[in-house]
Amino acid sequence: MELLEKNFTEIIILAFLIVTFLQSGIDKVVDWKGNLEFITEHFKNSPLGNMVPLLLGVITIMELAAGVLMAIGAFQLVTSGSKTMAFYGLGLAAKTLIFLLI
């Protein structure tokens, strides 16, 4: 209980990001065709138009991996106080957001 209280802010931030990234990644897996159609249409006149399936796959994998790493990190933070996996998950989440913004 002490670790939970000591790391409350970090755990709440991780929880928010875990839900965000896992929901987004799972949505892309469950409705791959719909997401692919929407994004292909969005980028049809862009230099990235021909690479949409590959890029969508990369983003999906990155979102799911970031969510899983952060979930493991949140568990470790509560149980042992270790922040290593949370750090790696947050780093991957940041890279994923940068890719999405590009």
C-alpha cells in the first residue's frame, strides 16, 4: 500500500496512457479493414499513400507494445517500486505519438 501511495501520480498517468494506447491498438486490430480504408482515403494524395498498410501495421504494433509495457511497468511500480518497464513503455508511447503526428 505504501508503494501505491508513494507512486500515485505515476500510476494514474500510466493508467490513462495504458487505456489510451491499448484501446487504440485493439481497435485497429478488431476493425483493421475500416481503419485501413479511412486512413488510405485520408492519405490518398500524399507521398505516404502507397505505404498506408505498412505504416498502419507499424503504428498498431507500437501502440500495443507501449500499452503492454506500461501495464507491466504499472504492476511493477505497485509491487516492487521498479520504474524500468514503465520508463520503456513511456518512451515507446512518446515515439508512437511522434510517428502519429508526422
